[in-house]
Amino acid sequence: MSTPPRRPAWRDRARPSEVLGLSSVLAVFTGVIVFLVTREWLDAVIFFGAAFIVSIVFIATLLLSMPPRDPNRPSGH
């Protein structure tokens, strides 16, 4: 008899929302700075979208490059 698939932990399920949240914060910051400098809404929206996409790709790439956590290894503190 096979074992049922392991259900992912809450932290593993919340990771995509963390990436989207951090990317959103970075994009809003970029959009606000561009708007304050140029006073053009269209430029701010364009930079907001570009910063959002670039930050999602960058953070996801960093997460993929990290080794998976070993639950049997002590945390170190």
C-alpha cells in the first residue's frame, strides 16, 4: 500500500504570496519615486509594471538557487 502524498507545510504554501507581496512593495516604491520625479502618471505606471515583473523574476530566481531545507538538520540557534 502506498503512503498518501505529504501535504505541504503552511510556510511552503505561503511562499508564492510572500514573493508577490514583496514584489508589489518594490513596484509601488518604484512607481511612487518615478511619479514624484517626473509628475507623469503614465511613466509611473510603466515603471511600476516593469519593476513588478523584474522583481518577481529576480526573487523567484534567488529562491530556486537556494538549497531545500533539511527538516532533520538543527537550525543553529
